[in-house]
Amino acid sequence: MTTLAELEADPHPALARLRPVGWVDALGGWVVASRELAMRVMRDPETFTVDDPRFSTAQVVGPSMLSLDGVAHSRHREPFEAPFGLAQTRERFTSFVVDEVDRLVSAIEPLGEADLRRTVAGPLSVAVVAYSLGLAPTSAATVLEWYDAISSSVSGVAAGRPVTQEGAAAFALLHKHVAGGIDQGDSLIAEAARAGLGIDEVVANAAVLMFGGIETTEGSITNALWHLLTNPAELSQVLADLSLLPNALEESLRLEPAAAVVDRYATRDVVLAPDAEIRRGDLVIVSLAGANRDPAVFPEPDRYDLRRPNARRHLAFASGPHICLGMHLTRLEALTAVNALLTRLPGLRLSPASPPPRGLVFRKPSAVQVTWAKAG
């Protein structure tokens, strides 16, 4: 029997047993673990929807692009899509990301040791979210406090608990701050308001972008560091040829997507596989982690291969109408941060006690404890 503890610590053996799809009592739903069926589910919102009262995020922040489908989803998402296109992302964010990475790495460079999650990956992701949403002059620490309280409340709702007072208070503060600056500058929230979204709708989507921008970016950076630092032969190849780094990051996204699952709810009876007769209303959990290790698509799927030719076929950013809006920004942040850390911290090594990625929904190491050779 598949347990929650197994799925949180190391889900990959269980997902291999379940593939292509199987019922998991511990989750109260079907788990889709093949790439083909994952694509089918995510690309068919009429049959597998997010628009369900059980969707936890909507209970905390209200309806948003994350919890709507069809015309309503398009209305919420479209005002944000253009600013997150590839060219627009590079133009809008590259200078800020490069400067912020330089500031963060410069702060730890003389130390010789650090937790790169707490000192680089986390602060970078928070700073970029604050910048993109126009939350300045709100400090990154304040944004992180709001995020922690809201995300904790969402997690509790998903487990059947009520919205927490802390989560509601943090969302109220976010709402007040966003509403106060909604007509100012060229931030993403100002653009969304000008495109016709109401204040409550803008704030709900700002909260969703805060989740994605912080959680998945921090996870992508820390997972990439963990994979490189636990595979010294591959690390040596990257250090000798930094043109390998982009594909090395894609391979890390494949092996451990920062968001491991996405939830859908069946709107009708449907048969996904011979032993998977799904009933209307059933929870259908798409395991992006399982799809990314489908041996039908990725030979030797558990191996970290920085030269894997089809690494970018991973589904770390999902697929279909809910594909990750900020995937280009996440890639920009991860590539900039990992490149700077590898080139500016000579002899970078992972401390023996540094933990591996873990987590049921969001997977990343709780810390990336490293040492390097100090200058002089």
C-alpha cells in the first residue's frame, strides 16, 4: 500500500508501481503517473477541471486563473500572459535578476559556507516576485511573511482544516497593499487592472503568482544545485563547459519538478486505463514527477544525465491551459543563480548532512548546506 510518508520522502518507486494510473487510498484519489495520460488529463479541462469547491487555494484567496476553467480562466489569465512571454521576460527581468543574484552571492562570497536555500534561492525568488507585482517598497521579508501565512493556510484547507486567522490576515494585508498601488507604475498588477480585472480578481491572481514565483523558483534552484553537487562527474563537465548548464537544469526539472503534482476533478465518468474507471467527482492527481520518469519517454529515467537529448520534454511546468505562466522567468532565475554560484564559489561542495529533496506537493531540499574555498 502506498503511504503518505513514502510519497513525501521518495515517491518514485511508488509512482513506478502505479504507472500509468492507480488509486491511492492515502490521497483519496487517482494518481496519473504516465506522461501520455498526464498530457491527456491536463489538456482536457472539460473532463478534468480545477473549478471545484474542494480546490484549496480558491478557498483562501478567491477565484483566480489557478482555480477557474473555460472563459473565466481565460479572462483571469490573459492580462498576465503577454508580460511573461519569453522575449518580454528577458527584457523586463534580466537586469533585475542579474543585479539581485550579484548582490546575494557577493554577501556570502567571503564566508566559505552557507545554506544556499536561505541565502540565495529563497531571497532571489521573493525579491523577483515583489518586483514583478509592484510590491515595492514592501520588503522581501514582509512578502515572505505573507506568503508563508497564506500558503500554510492553503495547505491546511487541503487537509480539511479551516482557513487560519494568520492566513486571512496576511491576505488582507496583501489585498490592502495591492489595492493601494493598483493604479501606479507598470507592474503586472497595474497592467491586469487596466485590462479590466476587478481589484479582488487582481489580488487573487497576485497571490497565485506569489505562490508560483516563490515556491517553484526556489525549488528549481535548490533541486538543480542538489543534483549537480551530488553528481560530481556531471558537475565537472558543467564547470568545464558552461554551455551544458541549461540542459543540466532541464534534467533537474525532469527528475524533481518543484511542483510534483497538480489536482483535477472529473466532470463525468471516464476510463483512463483498463483498471481506472474514474467516476464523476473523483479527484484525479496528475503526478508531474511520475510523468517525468516515464521510461516510455525517458530511457533510464532515474539517472541524472545532463546531456539527455529530450530533457525539455519534461512536464515540470504542467501542460494545457494551466501551463505555468512564469516558466521563462523561473528558468532565467535558475540559470543566472546557478551559473553565478558555480563560477564565483570555487570548489563548491555539498555538506554530507545536507538533506535531499522531499515533499508531497512541493519537492525541494529543506537546506542546501555547502562549503567552498574562500579567497586568499
